Amino acid sequence: MDIAWDITPDDLEALEIGANVLGTGGGGNPYTVKLYARELLKQGKRITVIDPLTLPDDALVVAVGGMGAPTVSIERIIRGDEFLHAVRALERHVGRRIDALISKEIGGSNSMRPMLAAALGNLPVVDGDGMGRAFPELQMCTFFIYGLPAAPAALCDIRHNVVLFEEVRDAFWLERMARAVTIQMGCHAAYAMAPWSGAEIKRTAVLHTVTQARAIGAVVLEARRRQENPIPPLVASQGGCVLFQGKIVDVLRRVTGGFARGEVTIEGLDDYSGEHLTIDFQNENLIARCGEMVLCTVPDLICILERDTATPINTELLRYGFRVVVVGFPAPAPLTSAQALQVVGPQAFGYDLSYRPLALTP
Amino acid sequence: MQQRIGIDVGGTNTDAVLMQGQEVVGWVKTLTTADVTSGIVTALQELLQQTSAVPGAIRGVMIGTTHFTNAVVQRRHLTPVAVVRLGLPATECVPPLTDWPEDLRELVGQATYMLPGGHEVDGRPIVPFEPQAMEDAVYDIKARGLTDVAITSVFSPVDPSLERQATAIVQRMVPEALVTLSCDIGRLGLLERENAAVMNACLRRMGRTTVQAFRQALAIVGLHAPLFLTQNDGTLMSAAYAEQYPVLTFASGPTNSMRGAAFLTGVADAMVIDIGGTTADVGALVKGFPRPASLAVEVGGVRTNFRMPDVYSFGLGGGSIITAEPLRIGPQSVGYELTSQALAFGGTVLTASDIGLAAGLAVFGAVHLLHGLAPSFIQRCVDTIGQMIADSVDRMKISAAPVPLIAVGGGSFLVPDALAGVSQVLRAPHYAVANAVGAAIAQISGEVDHTVTLGTRSRDEALAQAKALAVERAVTAGAHPDTVQVIDVEEIPLTYLPSNALRIRVKAVGDLQLPE
């Protein structure tokens, strides 16, 4: 593990793929964020990643990202500097310089958004995050599960409208209020939240997930370069398993409470011929069932990959006829404690199911 | 039985077939000419003569063309475009054409304008549109002498009004300008829609002259039947529509040839390779239709979000230029100049066709002109070509099990009879004109794309309503009511909005009902 390394343009390509895989169907596509990050590197800006274990205990770290609807972020693309703008607003509030930035969510586009603020503000990015994947709600993250404060937090929109939450009861309240503000801001906004200490980050973060996302992307790119199917090496490298293989035959969607909920039905092919797999999703894939048998549940990762290229298929892009392989990866340890399962386990999503870790020999 | 003519205008060959009902009555293959018209005239005259068909009895002419795709891929005949985006301060960090190949950007997109405007997802303005800023941009566009303009506004699929306002300003100040609006072409996804609009704009002048050439050719041979062009999904659009939206012809070639291959062999599940003069396309047929690409598709290195057949194209065709030491086959091609430039036709360029001829795979031209080629070199070329084909088929296969491969296209003599991973190589009757057959059997579609609020009605009701409307539109466009089927349903929930808004796109297709 390197103590510090600079992101290269090739790393960005690998990160894009890795972040999409860890997005488990949600988290938004990092493509446009990557384009801007690439442009910033071209201009000579640097994105330095540091190992969280090397953070001084009294360092000040801020989580940076975007919240809102992924459909909006592919159409109303970001301005570019709103993330750093939010960080600077927090700095002014606490009266101290921030030492490093961290992603709250390595799955999807929030994996790279801290890097934009890092390049523009000359700040390092911590190799880790608060989920090790993607989740639909703000409070579903290890920083809050393990008791870090949710305020102060800043939201900034493309017009540089800034809203500062000076004090909030907890992350649930921040989520409720931030969502209301975000809708007014056009359903997408940049956030910077709660300067935390280096000690707190080391205690609560899912560690080394930037490295993990980059490694996932590198495995996929290498297999594609050799014109081999990337899924077997991907599954092997992440200690996961293939859950199912087949063709999408139905996608049912409904929007409730602002989330894209639904279920996708996959008809088995080859070894799975004659069987059907159903996956429930709420922005991200939540539960995979084969008949009555539950194969995989949150917080374990359920990824729907295009069969030949291993390209992850976002829940919004699921469509009849796609040939897919469904793979499961075990959740990182900080998500599977009793304390964490109350927030990110199946019951937190309204299912009358208890979490059973992914059986790695299906 | 109704007679119709299908024509495929490729980079190298122009093919035409006359079909009566389900039967191929006659076919011809001629060379594409630089002026397009005379090649089509020749093909049509030969076809009419060969079949003794009466022009007045032809009920429809369907043309499939790779002209526009090739123009982008080869960077030829493209007009510089003024690219206008309305959306600031949003989108500022990713200017138009950011991810385009540099050579294409230099050729097409030197003038880009990012202006305040655009909408939020719920229809509110991002910031007010500034007509003055648009006018300033148009002064600059005018000063640069640009007359092709692409306008893209953020969330124009939800509210197209700003693109129309901006278009009115362009048309008032530069009356001769041809403006492409992104909302008329693409779907949500700003960069991909903008890319499609810019590509359409850079092809508009060529679209005009090309469609005009098609019309002229029909007039010369006395054909007055309605003229259609095939689109990327294998369905038809009127010639007038195609003139405005040439970009919609992208990838219609592979779709036509795969549909034609299925029709001609009666095999609905197989791999298909179509080798033309410049490129080869490989795809998978599933139940008689090409397997659609699941994700973003690149054309000439540019990312788009059209729904297109999942096709792998590589630079191998009858006209591929071969150089020795190191051995290179394609992607450069002599194209329609095959019969003047290739060695076997007395030219000076070694092509894949010359190798096919020298190796005894095909018969044309003057074989004695090829005596200078060493047998070992010919074998190396044949082996390399076979390997290129085997690799590309393997890449597109759906499973490891051996599958039939249908070989079509004028260059399909380059496909060896035995290939790894292929159960048998099928050579369809009329294989050389599968493309034109696919165009002749193309269907007509009706589409619905609208946003509904679920409250008073259920998702099922909204879907049923949209499907019925799509079927109705297909019939209005000329489809036979008994043959119309819904082939594509897409729902996009608009998350983070208080109401249950759902965007529904439905496509229905049916056989074209031609006037008696």
C-alpha cells in the first residue's frame, strides 16, 4: 500500500469502472466527473491520494460529494467548482483550514467528486470512504453509523447558492432537510460536511476503497485488452461469486418518496436455464431471490454486469433483453456489525428478512 | 403482389433488388460512383431491364446507405458546425466536444458557445435565457461564415422552448443557416444528445445533396414511387425527413444486412458477418433481429445514446489496402475506386480482393496481373484475413458453443469455409445483396415519448395508453394494422420529484402498406 500516490489519467479510467461496479446499480455514472478530472490533470493540477492510516489524529477531514437524482446529473452537468465552494464555506464557518477530503460513497460518481475539489483546492484525498459501495440515503454511511456528527454541513448549487446547516439533530434530519433544499436547487447539489478529525476517520471509514475501485477497473481493463471475459477474474479478485446468468425479461418501476424502486426479473440461461432471479432495487440493488430462496441481501453487493464486457448496468438502464451476469460481493466489515445492520441491513429497507452473509459457494 | 425495390448504397458498391411479396425477383450490384446518382441509375436500369419490371408498377423504393456513417468515420464531406449549448452556469466544466477525437473536433467543432439558459428537471429555468448573448454568438457565427448550427439546451427533452427560441434568432440573423435541435434527435443525457446533434449538423449539407441525388436517380429511370431511407433500428423514414436528420441513418447498414441475412437463409439465430468494400461488420441475430447494444455506442470515436445493433466493425473489405513488411491489411481502402486502383484491374494498389483472386477464392479482374505476388505472401495474407474474421466473430458470440455464421456482402468471399468456434458457414442466396434485401423488407414505426404523472392512473394504464398510441402512429405512418407489434418499451422514473412523474417511450413497428 502506497502512503501517497498521484492519480494518473489511466487511473481515472480504471476508477470509473471500479466505481460503477461498487455502485451496485446506483450511485450515478462518474463519466462526466471523470471528463473534468481528466481535463484538470491535463492543465497540470494534481490529485494526491493518501493512506488514511497516515493521517495525523488532529487533521481536519471533510466529506465531499453530490446528492440528488442521477438522471439529473447526466443532463444538467455540474458547473465544476461547486464542491470546492462548499468546502470553503465550511472552512469559513469553522475558522480553520481543511487538511484532506474524503468520499462518503465510493460507488458511482461520488467516488471522484472529492477529486475535483482536491485538484482545484490543492488538497489530498483520503484512500477510503463511508460505504465501500453506494446507498440511497445520506445517513447510510459508517461515519454516521459510528457516531460522527452530521453538522456543520454545506450545500452548494450550480449558481453558487450556499446553504449551511449549522446544527442538526442527526444524519436523518440532515438527510430530510438537505433533500428539501436539493429539490429547490434543481434536484442536484454539492455537499461538504462535518469536519472530522483524522482519528475519527481512522476509526469509522471503510479503508482503502479508492485503491480497491482502481484495482477492480484495472482487472476489467486488462481482461478486455486480452479479449477475455472480465467477469471471472473480477469475481476472483474481489472474493465474490456469480449468483446468476440470464436475460432480463421484465423491469417493474415505481417512484415512491423520491426513490426509484422496482424489481427486475432475469430468466436463466446456460447453467441457470429454467430458473428466474428477481432483484429488488431502490436506486441500488437490494435483494436477490431465486424463487423463495434469498441469495444475497444488502449490505452485501449485488452487481448486474453486461455478460460479455462486465460493464455494470445501472438500475435506470435496466431493459428487456439485456444479457447479464449477476455477481455478489461480501460487504466490508464495518457494514455488517449489529450497529450497522440497523441502518443498512434488509430491515432498514423495509424487508422482513435478516441479513445472512453471502454464501460464497452458490 | 406488390413490387418494391431495395437499394443499398455502400462506400464501394450500390446494390439493388426487386422484390415481389416475399420473393427476390432480381438483383444487381454496381459500383458506387463519386456523384452517387449515376451509380444508382445504372443499378436501377439494369434491374428493370433484367426483370422486365414496369417502373409504374413499383410501389416503393427503400434506400439504405452507409454514406453518412462513412463520412464521419473517414472524416470526409463534413461541414464545420457552430455548437451552441444553453445551460450555464451548469455544465461549464465539460464544454461541448470534450471527449471527441481531436481530428474530428478540429474539423467540425472549432466554434463552440456556452450560454446562460437551460431548464431544471421540473421545467423551471436554470437562469434566464439571454437573447442578447445568443445574438452576440450568432454575430460571431456569421463572422466565421458558419451556416450549420447545432443547438442543445439542458433538459430540452422536458422543455424544448429554449432551443426553438435560439433557433428563431439564428434564422432571423442567418436565413441560410440549417439548424439542428437536439430535442428532435436524442434523449436525456446531455453530452450524448449534443454529440448526435452536432454530427447531424455537420452532415446536413451532405444530407441534402445525397437525398437529392437519390431523387434525381429515381426520376431519371422513371420511378415515381415514394422514397424511404432506413434508420438505425431497421425501420423507414421518408426522404424529406432523412434530409433533415441524416444522423438517423447511422448503423442502418448493419441492421439491413442482418435482417436480410435472416430473411434469405431462414435462419433466425446465428452470427452474421457482412464484408463490404471498406469494412466488415459482425453481429448476432436473435429471433431474426440484431441484438441491440446495451450501452453507449461510439460512432467514429464519438459517444452517442442511439439504440443501435450491437455490431463490431473492423477495417476489412474487398477494397482494403495491403502493405507488406510489416504486413498490414486495412483499414485504408480504395473504396469505389476498386476497379481502377486494384492490381487485378490494372491499377497500382494491392487490395484484399487481389489476394482473394490470386488465392482462387473469387473470380474477377485479370489474374495474370497478379503473377508478381509470391505464393507464400498470398498465403500469409489469407491466413491473416481468416484470423481477423475468426477473432471478430469470437468477440461478438453470445456463448462458447459453436454457432452458424451467415456470410453476406460483396466481400464475403474472404470468409474461409472453416472457422474456429463456428459450426458452419452459411452463404445465403443473393448473399451479395443482403443489405438491399434488408432495406426492401424494412418496416415502418410509430413512436411515443412523453412524461406522465401517475396519480389518477396506474402504471399499467399509462403504459397501455402509450402502447396504443404508438400502434396508432405506426398505422398512420403507413403500417399495415394487422402486422403492428410493440417492440420496445422504456420507462424512466424522474426521481427526487414530489410527484410520481414517469417518462415513457414506446416503439411499435409493422409492415409498410403500400398503395395499390
